[in-house]
Amino acid sequence: MKKHLIVLLLVFSQLSYSQQIIQPFDYSIQKNFKGKNGAVVSAHPLASQAGLSILKKGGNAVDAAIATQLALAVVYPGAGNIGGGGFMVAHLSNGKNVTIDFREMAPGKASRDMYLNAKGESQLTLSQNGHLASGVPGTIAGIFSSLKYARLPFKILIQPAIDLAEKGFVITVPEARGLNHYKNDFLKYSSKTSAFVKNTQWQKGDTLIQTELANTLKRIRDNGAKGFYEGATAKMIVEEMQKGNGIISYNDLKNYKAKERKPVVFKYKDYTIVTMPLPSSGGVLLPMMMKMIANQPMQDYGFHSVKAVHLMTEVDRLAYADRAKFLGDVDFYKVPVKTLTSDAYIAERMKLYDPEKAGVSTKIGPGEIPHESDETTHLSVYDKDGNAVAITTTLNGGYGSRTVVAGAGFLLNNEMDDFSAKPGVPNMYGAVGGEANAIAPHKRMLSSMTPTIVLKNDKPYLVVGTPGGTTITTSVFQSLVNVLEFNLSLDDAVNKPKFHHQWLPDELVVEENFPEDVLEQLSAMGYTIKKVGGIGRTEAIKIDKGMIEAVGDHRGDDSAAGY
Ligand code: GLY
């Protein structure tokens, strides 16, 4: 009896503790955190708080990352997900680096030309909208695959997400805008109306309650991964597919496996960089790009100098030309990773760099050797024991395929568009690809997601990642160079205007507030400049001399939490 009372008191104190921390109707965005014990930064304050509550309960960074990721699936439906996929990169306090690939897979009935019409023209609306656009989701398999590195029982980690879905939470201005913008798509591409659709316009301050999603999360809590990939949830997914033109089957779901892959680890001066291997293109491009600048006088050039922006843009161009030709799922296509990242190849490629003028993509092409809207999302976590976790996860476009699984309350991805539907035809991010990234059953589509951890003296120094489609890798590249070379504060490294070049289209994309005088000089060197509203939403943590600093990107509702 006494024992039961103690257990009850413990449970009660834990519940009231978590309720004190996660206030779904009263929360605020915190862009910066500095402290000594641990930090979480993600695209939504309630998700960051969910992670923080787990750290405070004695969970490690993996526990907190799982809770944050599941909470994002509720409070950030535009990109947070259980119907999508992603990558996890971790550096554990015992020195082990871990990478988990839970990228979506093409369904078994997918075929190379499935998005081409009788004339051989690509029908990108099919790879981008509705049932046929979805790959087999990987997020839940990824979470269960990472659980062996966690400390607390899964039911504690998923509870904040269940509470947020069941009780609801107050939505922000960007969320209201997103839900209103996609209302017609939700109705068009789903067989049944959903919690995301309201008769009137969503307003800041409205409460979003997701009862069906809460029930799906409870099935996952009670049955593990089978609560998603088998049983009632799988039945709802397959039935939703059959009501549209979708092809995901019971077998596709049952056979989906997350994969623990060999991390990409490379040296950059005194730092060790740990990042995600293929099917993350970042695992090839980031080492290439960092090596291409390693011997250049970056510090003399300085942040946002014409010389630095020009050099980094040409590096982007060279690397992305190779992305288009050579990169794809290594389980299906032999990618020459070693050659692409070798010093000899890098030196050869850099011969094409002219310090005086812009390159021309049609003249450059890939090297000689025998492809996103921003609705991906990233979270970074660091705990007091020295574990660091970086997770980037995605539905691909905003609210994915806009297909909500009837009865299950979650959105499916439109990740099939990350394959190359036809060689040379740009996807939603303007990225082109070829044979390496052609569609095949059970193949994983190439991704740009680049969750990355930088080690200094073998201990975590930076934990970084961002959404942004093809701009992801160039954003991570800039965030690293901003800190490691230009000595920018973490806040500036995240928030100062970013730029991007992806070989084709041959344009230098810059954020609207990029310094005009630099742009004028770059134009004079031959660049075609394109201004865009925002590039990525970087979530970064820096650990320096025992102090943990977390920065949530100012471009959205991103928020840091810590203690
Ligand atoms: N769908 C975004 C990416 O994986 O790159």
C-alpha cells in the first residue's frame, strides 16, 4: 500500500512538473538561451519546452530529441511529422558518433517513369501533391531505432505530444497563415476533412486540437512502431491511399526499416565535423565545400566580403553540379564518394574557380569521374553529460502532400518529388538530377538535409541544421564558416543574411536584406542575383568553455529552451 502511494505521488509530481513547464495556451518565443545544464532549440517553443521537460526529468539528449520531434509533429504540422522522414546525427558522451537514416522510401509499386505522361513529359503536380506524392514514412521507425541510445521509457517521451494534440495549443501568426493558405489543398487532396480545416479563417490565438492524431500517438505509445506500421494506423494509411491515387501498401509499411549508417567524419583544421552520409547529399557536399575553402584566406576576406561570397558561391556551384550527376541512394547506385571528396579531385575542381569573375554553370558541368519550399525542420539538443543530437526531419513541401490520413490525423509527405522524375527536369526546388537519383521501388530519394555536429578537442562545439530544401547544405556550410572562420557570434551566424547557389539554375540567390553594396559588386562580376524572402531556419547550439548557448532562427517561431 505504502509502495503504491509513493509511486502515485511520484507520477503526480512528474505530471504536475511537466504541466508547469509546458503551457500550451501561454508560451513565448525565446530566441536565445545561455546556461550550463542543457538546451533544446527547435522550430516551435512548445516543442523545445517538451524537450527541456525531458532533460529536467533526467533524460539525455536523445530522449529530449525524441520528445521534441514528436511534439513538433503536433505543434508544427507544416513540417514536423510522423508521416515524413529524416536523419539523426548524434555524438554521445562516450565518444561514439551515430547516424540514423529514416528517410522515406519509394513504395514497392513505384516505377522510374511513374510521373511521366504518354508523351514522356513529367507531371510534377503528381509528385508534389496528393496521395501519389508520398514515400513510405520513416519518422516513427527512426525514433524507435534511436531509442536504444535514450534513457527514459518511451511512454514518458511521447506524453507531451499526446497532451498537446489532445488538449490543443494556441496557434501563432505563421501557423494560422499556413493553415489558411493550404485549406483548399487539404480539402482537395484528403478523402475526409481534418482538424486543419475550419469554416472560418484561422487566427492567431485559436486553439488547434488534434484528437485523431492524439489517438494515433497513443497507438504508437502502446504498440511501439507497430502502432504506426501495422494494425489500425496502417489500415488507415492504406485506405487513404486507395481513396486517392496512392500506392503505399501494407507490405511497404510493415517492411520499412530505419538504417543506422556509418557517419561521415572529416577534419577541418582543428575541428572534426560529423554529418549524415547519403542519402543526405550534405554528407558528400559539405566535406567537398569545406575542403574547397580550407586553403583560402577566409579570415582575411572577412564575412560578407565580395571575395568570400564569390568564393563560397563558386564552391556551391561546383559541388551542386556533382550533386546533380552523381548523388543518390547508395543502396541502389554506386556513388563515387571517395573520389568526390578526395584532395586530388577537389584540387582539380578548384582549377575552374576564377577569383575575378562569376562562373557559368553551362560551361562547368559535373566533374569527370570513371534537389525544396522550406518545410523541413531541424532541432538541436545538448545535455549536461555531453551528448549532442541534431535531427532534421521533413514532409518536403509545406504540409507535405496535403493529404491527411483519414481517421489518423496526420499529414503525409510529398517526398517522391525529391527523386529525379526525369533527367534534367527540375523538381520543386529547381534541382535537377539523373540516373543516380531515378525512381526505383524501395529506393530512398536524395535529400539535402545536413544535420551536423562540430567537435573541438573531441567534444561537441556546434550542433547545427536547418530546413530549406536545396539551400540546406549551403546554409549549414555558411553557419560553420561564419563561426569557424569569421568568428561571428552564434546569433549572427544564424541570423545574418544567407546566400545560395546550386549550379542550375545559374543564379545567386540571396535574402532580401543582403548588403546592397556587395550585391552590386557581385553583379559586376557576372552574377545574376535573385532575392528571396528567407533562406532556412537554422537551429544552433554552441558549447564553449562550459557554457551552452542556443539560438533559434529569427526567420520563424523558432525558440530555444534550456536550464
Ligand atoms: N525534402 C527536403 C530534403 O530532404 O532535402
